[in-house]
Amino acid sequence: MKRFVFGLESVLRWRRSLFEQQQSRLRALVAERDAIRLRLRELEEWRRRAERAVVDAPAVTGGELAALESYRRRLHAERARKQQELADCEARIEAQRQRVVEARRRVRLLERLKERRYAEWEAEALRELETLAAESYLARWKRG
């Protein structure tokens, strides 16, 4: 009885490798998104601190108010850029998720084919074993 060999094993390994690469890219994009979100939270915290500093100050000059407004505008512009980056990153994440799903589907397709081929091989091996056992029994019966 010959051993089981799946002829597409190298293709299956290659597809698993591609799947892992796609997952890795997705993880990198998720990390990028998390960093952008963190930066947005930091910007919001800085804005609050600056406003709180002015509100809590015993006296505020016109120059300080102008500086605060300038700072708020710069933070607002930075926040708008980060929000656009976040939206772009979210779109890339969704596209990458689709690639991961497709890569996983291709791997599962070959895995199911391998399972079917193994089941067929196993059934054939059992038939061969049964035939061999029957022939052996008949040979002993004829002799004995």
C-alpha cells in the first residue's frame, strides 16, 4: 500500500504563505489606524489643556488669546488631516480584509480537496487491506 501524497501540497503551502502575508498586512494597517486614533486623542487633550490654562489664568492678555486661537487653528488643521488619514486607513483596512477573506477561502478550498483526497486514499487502502486479508484467509483455508 502506497503512502498518501497530495499532489497540490506545494500549492497549498504557497497559498498559506500568501494568506499569512495578507494577515500581516492587515495587522500593520490596524496598528497604523490605532496610532492615528491615539494622535487624535492627544490633539484633543492638548486643545483642552490649552483652553483650561487660559480659563484658569487669573488674567489673560489679548496676545495670549490670539496665541490660543492660533494654536487652536493649528490643532484643528492637524486634526482634520488626521481624520482624513483615519478615513483613508479605514478604507485600506476594509480592502485588506477582503483580500484576507479571499486568501483564506483559497486555502480552505485546497484543504477541503486534500481532506477529500485523503478520505478516498484511506477508503482505497482499507479496500486493499480487506482484499489482502480475504486472499490470505482463502489461501490458509485451501491449505488447511
